Amino acid sequence: MVQKNKLIKTFFLFFCILILFTSYPIYSDDLEQEEVKNIFSEIQNEIAEASSSTTNSTLNLNSRSCVVIDRLSKTILYGKNEKKKVKMASTTKIMTAIVVLENSSLDKTVEVSKKAAGTGGSRLGLKTGDKISIRDLMYGLMLCSGNDAAVCLAEHVGGSIEGFSELMNTKAQTLGLSNTHFESPHGLDSDQHYTTAYELALLSDYALKNTTFLSIVGTKNYTVTINGRPKSLSNTNELLGNLNGVYGIKTGFTNGANRCLVTACKRGEMDIICVVLGADTKSFRTKDSIKLIEYSFNHFNYFNQKQCIQEALMNWNNNHTNYFTIQKGTTNQLTLKVEPAFESSPFIPLPKELIPDIETSISVNGNLIAPIHKNDVIGQITLSSQGKEIVKFDLLSDTHIAKNNIINYLSLFFKNYPNQLEKTIENML
């Protein structure tokens, strides 16, 4: 009987451990360098085929949603369900990190609560009462995806998980992320915890502008100190150090979100963010990320839209000095300028095959009625190639033209009266 009870207890303990690990999987997201190289080799033909095809090419991807954006112009280079709301697992910690960085000192030391220490899933390995700095918690958050570190940081900055989540959602609203909502700092599955691939890319772009964040997510290995004792950490991002140009940023996995990866990569002048969400395995997550990154760099080049548009508009203004008829206006001389939106992105990424055939067209209404105010929309300028519209900007009045009043009319009459009288007399003689 004693032996039987012992067996029952052993089985029960084993069952509890199994449930624990099934419910909160340990996120062992890293792949060995050789594995990444093998994956890259496997998909070279797919990358080459997609990169050499037309702009409508479709990559063979496993991920449920993904996006690649150009950081300079925020242009979407490739997308698949990129604006669909989905779970994002530990990529949540990108927002966690930026909220902490903007609201706390990294040098402060905190004590780990029972709640933080008891948080499941991937862990830094904190215990109740441990002493650790905010800086080391940040490395534990972003390198080994510590959920315990996330809760500890949330309690320190927001007072509680709920309070910190409010800060996260306020920040999301500030950044214009209307399809993003947070309920925790770690990203464990919750129905009201979601984002889109596109908005996660925009969030990542914002976070990477913070130099401390940039340094943390670009770190391959780091040693933290817990209660005065060192502990070595390795970054779970399998592409960091293994794929040319990759400099961050975050992995993720839950049963609801599947495998997720946000990657920042820069080669030459082009800087991109790639987001894959909902991949079935780590291998698929890595393959999809590599396909998207290589496709983007192989398929796109920067084009100087600012120079092209300015030259086209200057030529138009020079060749159309008497183009406008402005009824009731003090003058017919009107010059145009381009709306300032294009100034923020002078270079835009375009498929390589479109660049040689870039054409500029200007559409303007020549018959206007005064008054014309400075910055009134007068027309549009469009860049296109091979019948495909690329960008369109408003053309604005660079001049204020007042409406004639009685004084203007009288002045004009007396100014022209002598000449008109002289012509009338000549015609009579």
C-alpha cells in the first residue's frame, strides 16, 4: 500500500510538471550557427527566383502574417496579412523595454517580488527577494526573454501588471498603433493582447531609435549580476551574428502565437525591419525571415524621389509662366511647390526593374478664382513606371493672390485709361 501511494505521488508530480511545461513552454528559441547556415543554403533557389521576378512575386512562406518595411520611408516592401490582428508572444517585450527606458533609471536596484519570481514561461531565473539592477533586468528581458524579468520591471515602473499595461497602451496610442493592445509585459496568450505585423514593425522602428535599446538588442552575450553573483545570458535571436547586416531585435513563442521573430537588418544605405508572426516551427520562422530579408535587399534599390520631383516642377514652372487665368485676382502669376510630405523621405525603395522607366506627370487646374491662399492645393504631381503609379503628392500655391477690390479696379482703370483714350482717338481719326 505504501509502495502504491508512493507511485501515485510520483505520477502526480510528473503530471504536474508536464502540465506546467505544456502550459508555459520554455522559449528555447535559439538555433545553432550551423543550423542557420544550412537553412540559408536550403532556400537560396527560392530567394533567387523571387528576387528576379516581377513586383507581384509571392514568396513561399509558412508564417501566418509578416511584413518588411523600409525604415527610411516606412514603405512596405512585402506583406502578408500584415494588418491582421494577431497574438505576438514575447515580441511584446519590445514595448515593455521602451516603456521602462522612458520611465526609469537603469542603475536602480530592485527586489524581486513573489509574483515576479513565480511567473511561468521563459525565465531569467529570478527568486523571491533577489536583488538585481534595472539594467540587468533589461538584458534578461530582451536576451533570454525572461517573463519573470518582465513582471519585475512592470511592478517597478507601473506599480502592477495592470498599471504597466496602461502605460504600454498609452504609448501605443501616442505612436498611432490603433490595432495594438496590451494586457501584460511578457506576452503570454490573452484574447485582448494583440497587434499586427505592420504595427509591430512601426513600434520596432521607434524603439530602435533609442540608443540604449539598440545596444541591448544587438548584444549576443551578456553577464548579469543577481545578488552579487554573475549569470551568463545568450541572445535567443538566431539571426544575430549569423546573417549579414542583422543587428536585432526580438524572438517570441507561445502556443497561441506560435513562432515569432522581429529582425532589423542594414546593408549599405538600406535599413529594414522584418516581422514574421505565427510560424509553425523555429526552422520555418528562420527560413521565412531569411527569405524576406534577402528578397528585400535583392529586389529593391533607393530612388531619389525628391530630386526627380523638384526638377520636374522647376521645369514646369519655367515653361508655364502664363499658364494661369485667375478670375478677379490681382495677378495671374502663380508659382507652385510640392507638399512638404516628401521632404521626410527623399529616398524611397523601388523594385529595381521600375527605376529606369520612371516618368513624372503634373496635373494642374489653370482656371482659378481669387483669392488664392499660400498652400492651397492647385494640382498633383505623380511618379509612375510601366503604367504603375508609385507616389502622388499635392502641388500647392507658393503665392498669395488677393481678390480685386474696388480700389484695385479703380487703380487699374486709371492706370490703363490714358492708353485706352489714346487708342480710341486714333480709331476715330
